[in-house]
Amino acid sequence: LVKYIPEWVPGASFQTQAKIWKEYGRKMTDLPFQTTKAAIAAGTAEPSFTSSHLEAIAAKKDSPPDAEEVIKNTAAVIFAGGADTTVNSLATFVLAMILFPEVQKKAQAELDDAIGSDRLPEFGDKSSLPYTVAIYKETMRWHPLLPLGVPHAVSEDDVIEGYFIPKGAIICGNTWYAEYSADFGPDTNKFIPERFLQAGIRSPGNTGAFGFGRRICPGRFMAEDSLFISIASILHLFEISGPRDSSGNETPVQYEWTSGIFSSPTDFQCTIKPRSKAAEELI
């Protein structure tokens, strides 16, 4: 019934805000798609998911009538799923390196021993970098990007610990609670990658960081690989520390966490510089 409340009713300003958000969603879906179509028509389109699929259906005579709509919406989901997630997770990682500098030093020692200074990390190095792998897992656990996951609809009536949940009810999985449970050991409010070097500790990717059930994030494996290679490369090349004052002395980092479906650090100041001359040459 809430959706029928007029915008002018006190307390119903959410109606106006909902229209604004709906328009954002429409633009995110439509504008990149129309831009790609125009580029295809002009012969200037770069290879992409959208361009390749549009060209494929153009070559067929029996494409379904909704084929373009499916391509447009699928491309929008891919964009929305990857635009904020990996970038914001990396922001959380950078903040963690400032707050827990000892973690950075351990990872850099591991990278130096396993890789040396004459090349960048590669995906094939993953098995040789257990501590770096533990860092990207701890990044996902320490501050879950989606604290309450993505809303799901119950497909049939259910009873959970005495609570009746009717079919069609909207539920949210409490990812934050899952990632801060005692299953991850003590001091879950601290950034401690070592917890993932212990036997029996499950990866956050399997405990809610990417959602639950049949609707778990289909891009989770690519996301984990992206986090790994990004974190490994950043740590291999750069020294991350807090902001500096006018005299060059490090000062405490000032930050807050955003509130909403996504939770990540607000913009904060920091210092990032190459670790060495060899790192500069690799950059």
C-alpha cells in the first residue's frame, strides 16, 4: 500500500527519491547501449560484450524479438555488478594497509621472495603467494561490501527457527553477521589475514560475500581473480601509508564508512609511492 501514498503526504518524500533513482537506473541501462549502437552504425565500435552480441543477432534472420532488450539488460547487470564492487573493495584494501602496516610488510616480503623485482605478479603465482591470497580474502571479510547482501524473494512458504516466512516475502541475508562470526576466530574487527592460513577457515566467497544460493554472484570467480592480481600488483610496486602534513610527517587517516546497500570507505587521503627504482621501471 505504501506505493500509493501521494508524494505530498508528510513522510512520503521517498516517492520523489524513488523516481530519481529509477531515472538513474534507466540511464545506466539505456545510455551505454545506445552509444554502442551508434558506434556500430558509424563503424567505430570497440569490441565488447554488447557490440559482439548485437552484431551476432544482426547476422541472423530469426533472432527473438526481445533479443536486443536481453542484451541491453544483461550488459547493464554486468556493468553494475563490476563497476562499484571491485573498485570499492580495493578502496577498503588500501585503507586496511594504512591502518595495519605490518600486514603490508609481510605481503611485500612474500612477493619479493616469490617473484623478485624484475617482473609483475601473474595469476600463475597464486599458489606461491598464500599470504597475499589471505589478504584479499580478509579484505572481503573485514568490511563486507554488501553488509546485508542482495534482497531475495522466498519461492515457497518456510519456517526458520519457529518463524513463518511466507512465499514471496523479501529477505536479506546478514552477510555482516556471517563474516564476523566466531567461525573466523578471535578479533574479527581486526584485519588479520593469518586467519585464512589456518585449516578449516572457509573463504568469505563461500560464506556470503558474493551472496547465497542459486542467485549467488555469477562473476565471483572473476572478481576474486581481479582482487588477487590487483592487490598483488599494488603491494609489489607501491608503499601505502597515511597522509602527510606540511613537514612530511605521517598523520592519522580520517575516514568514514558509507551507509546503504554498499558499504565502503568515503574518500580519504593517503600516500602512495613506488617502493624502489626497480618498481618505478616496472610501472
